[in-house]
Amino acid sequence: MEYIVFISTEIIVNFLEVYVGYKFIGFLLGARNSIIKLIPYSLIYSFFLLALQNDDLYSSYIVYVSVAYISITACFVFKKHYLYTLTLSAIYLVFIIAFSELNLLVLISLFTGNSFYGNIITSSHSLIRVFYSLAMKLVQFIIVFTLISRFHGILKYRKVLEKYKLLILLICIISYIAMGYLANYIIVEINSSTVVNWLSYLVFLILCLIAVASYLGYKITTEKKDLIELKNIVLEKNYDSLKLIHEEQSKTAHDLKNHLNILRKYVREQRQSEALTYLEDIIKPFNDKDMEVWTGNDIIDFIVNSKSMEARSLNVRMLYDIHMIKEIKLSDRDINCILSNLIDNAIEAATKLEDDRWVRLSLKNINDMFIIKIENNYGNSIIKKRNKLLTDKEDKKIHGLGIKIVKETVKKYDGYIDFYYDNLVFKVTVGIPI
């Protein structure tokens, strides 16, 4: 009967361990999966771990197997990159499971005065192990669900976890190696020397985590500052360009009164040929600035038509597939950021060709999404490193982040951006929910 209690407890504990782990990983991923989807994987894990524990109740290889199982199944369940789920699984099993279990072992031994509790709990089925296992899972349950329910501010660190996953994974590995080394002493006998070593490890670990957190904070702050500065440079450049065109048009309109006076003089003097010639000269600038595109959105119309004039001056043909644009939730500033950057990149790439330069722009609403598609032919080679497109321009600091600025802006609206290219054509597609 006692053996059945022990086995049942192990199955329940193992199930809770992996189920809570999935909820923790899903929380950090921002993914929501129903309980039903997670139960089968949790049950498989609980029986699989029970089989491993028949050989050895506590062993480092069990942790490695657990990390592998949880990371692979989490990758499948949450449909995320494996390296990311591996990092999150390591964080959970190293810093929440293993770390809290060893801390609890040390505390129990200190408060009870029994230095061999670690050996009893990790080497045999006993009532002490039953109470310890259930208490341990309760502690871990409280830690994880406190994070999930109360500390929603942690969500802003998802980008950090994804971007620096290799560094974080390395920290988990090094921490567990050191933890495993000390665990051998904790399990055998917890004496004053063991406690001192464990406390020294805790202090060192905390200092290392503070140092890493400070480094990541510095990197993030610096990158954010650079991004804002470069975004302002790009926006200012585009704004100055649009402002110049607007001022030119305003100046032409302002001079209209003088033009009309001269035309009236020619008409009164019956100098029709001179009047027609003068009238053609007046109309020409307005013809050059005629609206080629009309979408119903003033800022989009102004940007596209202005860029069309720039393209024409560089002997680049602009081709359009543009529909009426419904109301969209982008600010004028962000519309300018996305459209101006992408069109500028397309025009510049096309100018690297000797002739037949073209850019095709498509703007339309499809299924409650605002879709921007820009294609162009190009004469320079595509530079790609680690799945990132790189600039071939000399001033890489300013120009290289143009696409990054667009990505950040698109992401702000929960949109997407895709790139496609072959030997002749480069295409970028942006989708933003209406």
C-alpha cells in the first residue's frame, strides 16, 4: 500500500512539474494553449520520468532528459523556434525546479538539525520524500503562477529573452554545472561547510545575474537610443523632402496673381500667341506635379506622389496597383516612416541599373489588413548574414537600420513584414491590421 502511495505521488508530482513548466513557457512566449492540449504531453512525461526514477531517484541526467523533452514538445505545442523553447525550458528546470529543490533541502536540514535529509529524500521512497515532493511542487506552483498572474511587466522582456537566448542558455548551463557539483555534497550530508559553500554559490550567482542584467540593460538602452536617433534622422529627411515640395507648390500658387495680371495685359492687347505661350509656361509646373495616385488618405497620397516625382527625376518608372484605402490605425508619422523608407530603398536599388528601372507599388485592404507591397528590379547584390538583410551603402550606421526601423514600426501595430528576392526582383510585403 505504501509503495502505491509513493508511486502515485511521483506521478502526480511529475505531472505538475511539466504542466506548470508548459504554462510558464507559454507565458514567456505570449502563447495561450488550452489545458486539454497540454495534458497528454504532461502525462507522457510523468510516466516516462517515473521509469527513469526506478533506476535513480535523483540524477543530473534526468534533468538533461527533462529539458530535452519539455523543449521539444514545447516547440511543437507553441510553434516556436526550438532554440528559444530550449532556453526557456532550461530557465524553468534550472532556476525554478533544481534551484528551489536544493534550497529547500538545505533549509529542511538546518531547521530540523538532521544533516542526512538530502540523502533520505533523494535515494529512497519514504513518507519524508512524499511530503517533501508535495511541498516542493506547491512552492514551485506558487512561484510560477505568481509570476503569471501578478507580474505582467515581465512580458516586455520577451524580446530580451529571444534576442539573447544563447547567452541566457549559457548562463543556465554554467549555473547547473556549479549547482550539480554542490548538490552532490548537499545530498550526502549537509554540514556547516556545505552550507557555507551553498551560500557562497548563492551570492556569486546573484552577483553574476546582476552583472548580466546590467549588461543587457545597457545594451537595450543603447540600441533603443540609437534607434530613436536614427528614426528621427530618417523622418526628418523625409519630412524636409516633403516640405520642400509643398513650399514649391505654395510658391507657385502665390505667384498666380502676378501671372493673371500679365495674362490680362496680353489679352487686352490682343497678343494671343504670347498669352498662350505664357499660359503653357504657367501650367507646366502644375502638370509636372499632378496627382498620379489617389487613395482617399491624404498623407499616403502626398507621400506616394512626392516619391513618384523623385523617381521620375532619377529615370525610374513607377507602376501602381492602388485601391481606395479605408481608415487605418497608423499615425501619419508611422505611415511616413514605413512608406518613405521602403519606397526610398526600392528607388535607390533600381537606380543601380543602367536602364529599364522600375518600382511597382501596391496598396490595398484585404480581409481587414492594410497591405503594402513594393517590388523593384535591382543592380546591386543582396547581402545576407544570419538571415538578416544588410546594406551595401558606405554609411551603414545610418542606412543599415532603415529596415529595422520599419520592422519596429510594423511590430508596434501587430503587423508582419516579409521579404522575397531572386536574381532580378526584390519584393517586400507589409501587412497591418485595420
